[in-house]
Amino acid sequence: MKRVYVEDLSRHTGEQVEIAGWLYNQRGTAKLRFLLVRDGSGIVQCIAAKNELGEGLFALARSLTQETSLAIRGTVRADERAPGGYELLVTDLAKINDAHDYPITPKEHGTPFLLDRRHLWLRSKKQHAMLRIRHELIWAIRDFFNNRGFICFDTPMFTPNAVEGTTDLFAVNYFDTSAYLTQSGQLYAEAGAMAHGRVYTFGPTFRAEKSKTRRHLTEFWMVEPEVAFIDLDGLIELAEEMTVYIVERVLERRCNELADLERDTAPLEAIRRPFPRLHYDEAAEILVEYAKQHPDEGGVEFKHGDDFGGRHETILSDPYHRPVFITHFPAQIKPFYMKRDPDRPDCVLGFDMLGSEGAGELIGGSVREDDHDTLVQRIREHDLPMDAFDWYLDLRKYGSVPHGGFGLGLERTITWLSGRPHLREAIPFPRMLYRMRP
Ligand code: 4AD
Ligand code: MG
């Protein structure tokens, strides 16, 4: 008999097939049981009738508990009312292994309880949907860059120096010296861009940030394109095109998962280019004004020169039903490598992209300082160890060119697309300030 996956059942209407999976749930009567079986690719309702199966098999079906592994044979039938549109009329079944007292039951559990059992929670419908969206997003991002002539350029996890400031580095023993886990592949991607023109690095990055927010992981994935001969406008256009591409791709290919997550997709469907752009000065004015108008709301105080908090980002993006770019941040709150605006040397040629619906910062990027001596001065100003950057400075000695790139946080983007409140469900095993298990 043909073993098939639930996601392919539509191609087998009327046929006898076998599926193998786990019992998700069952309900019914003394004569008729509705078994919900998941096989990793989907969930199908299997109808077990006593008069069809006989006493023995029907009793077996009835005795199956949540997460018991099993194989079921039956006839595929299209039924609009069935979850997924197809069901299986059971003709035979066999238990593979028992599952007793599965801890995650259909009732509500608290998040700490579920996170402690993340290895099992992964099987639940919404979690399953989230990680399939993650998969689609990774695939879409790679397709986007691969189809545009970018080369995948993997950068190291062990690094001798900081990229994004020195306060949130994870130090590790590296034989008789110490190294840091990378905060970003960017500096190496710059070397890649000088060799290949257009590259992207995509992998895990690490930040020892002591922030316990819904937007921070200590280990998160980032895709970082880096392009030779590009300016700020070019970078913003690339970020915009990429964002529209990945949103459309997830809407097109993961509508079932979005439905499982009860995501209202209308706000995503409405996303069109171009996205609005705000100069930091304008953004600061809006925030100062907002704080004035809302004296009773805590945490919204703001003055020109400050970095944005989560609430500020939401205030700025709320009026727009699409992501928004904030450009030209004050240099003093941004990393050493960002090029200054020649017309406004107090500002950088950099941008953040804030997601719609209060998703916060999804992308950070900039044009890079390409002048050797200026870069040396910036490294000094930021109190960074010059010798760790000798190779990086070489990129400015041998045919330096204007270039730039950006980083998109994968988990924040998944969280935004999924419409979930917290990014911890966007990665199989989240690493956070107070969580490193399981
Ligand atoms: O703005 P960030 O720090 O930029 C960089 O690392 C640059 N080197 C990128 C580049 O230009 N190549 O981080 C980029 C993005 C943020 O916009 C955010 O989406 C995500 O990475 N991010 C985090 N995601 C989860 N947890 C954290 N602790 C994050 N920190 C940054
Ligand atoms: Mg940033």
C-alpha cells in the first residue's frame, strides 16, 4: 500500500493509502471516532467506524491517547467540512508506540510551562505553523538574493573583534586566547563584496544583551547583504524590494499556516512600495510632540539625539500601513563603520526599517565609511582595538569603493508576519536572558 503524506492527500482522492504519524486528538461516540492525526506535513481527520473496523480495532482506536505514534490505512475522501478539506475513512490501523500523560493538552498552558517543554511544544499547531513560516522565509530570502546575482558568503562565528559595540559580546575560550561569538557578519561580508560585488551572509548571530523584551534573543539569525558601489537610496530600494518579495511569498505559499495562526492577512496584503521615509530629525520632532501631548503615558519621553525604544518605534510606524524607513540617525548613537552624511556630518548615511503593526525595527543598515584615514579616526573615537581591524582597514587601502549593506533580523520578521506578540516562538529553541534550556 502507498504511504503518503497528509499534505499530498488531495492527489489521492478515492484511493486506499497509508499514513504514519501521531494522534493529535480524538473525539466521538461509542460507535464512531474522529481521530485527528498529524504526520508533520499536516493534520487529517480519520474516521473510525465500529461497524467498519470490528470490535478489536475499534477498541484499539478508542484507546489511543494523545501523541501515540501510529499507522493508519484508509480511503481518501474530499470533504469541505473536514480540516484541510480531506479525510480518511479508516480501514485498518496499528499502534507504533504509546504516549502516556502527554504534558501539553488541548487546555491553555502558561508560556513558561510550554517553553520548558519546547521540545514537545514544537508539535502544537501554532508552533508548527510558525516554524514552517520560518522555513519559507529563509527560502524566500535566499531566492531573492540568488535571483539577483548575489553570492552566498558565509562569515565566521568566532571573531577576534566587536562589530556592533562592545557591551554585548559573548566571550569564549579559544585555545590559549579568547574570542567572541559574532554579533554580525558584516565586516567580513564587506571583504566579500570587494571580491564578488554582491554578497549576503545568513546565519546565527549573538548578543549578550541583558534586555528581557519581546524583541530580543541572545542568539538570532540575520541575513546581511553587502553591495559594492551602492548609495543610501540604492540600499533602501533593495531593502524595500526584499521586504515586498518575502511578504508576498509567505502570503502565497503559507496561507494555511497563517490561517492556523489566526493571522489577519489584510495588513500584509496591503503592503506596497514605496515605503515612507522619515529623516531622524522629523522622527524626533514627532516623538517630542507625542510626549508633550501624552504627559501621562510613561516611557515616551524623548529628546533629539536619543535612540528609539520599542514604544517610540510603534508611535512612528502607526500612521502608516506599511513598513517605514527612518534615515540619518545621529552618528553618536550608531556604530563606528557608518559613513557620515557629507552635508550633515553629525548624521550617518544609515537607516532602520520599522515593521508595520508595531513590529519595531526589522532592518538596520548603512553606507560604510570607505576612507582609510577617517575610519582609523572612528576606530579611535570608539575606543576599539586598532590591531583587530588591520585586515578591515586593508579593504580601504586597496581599491576602496563606496559600499553598504543591511541586516534583517529573521525572528523579528517571522514574528511580524505571523502576527505573534513575542519573537521566542520564531526559532525552534530560543535563547534568551533567562533561558538556555531545553
Ligand atoms: O541593527 P543591527 O544591530 O545591525 C547590524 O548588526 C548590522 N551589522 C547589519 C548590517 O548592516 N549588515 O541588527 C540588524 C537587525 C535588527 O534590525 C533586528 O531585526 C535584528 O537584527 N536584531 C535582533 N533580533 C533579535 N534579537 C536581538 N537581540 C537582535 N538584535 C538585532
Ligand atoms: Mg539596529
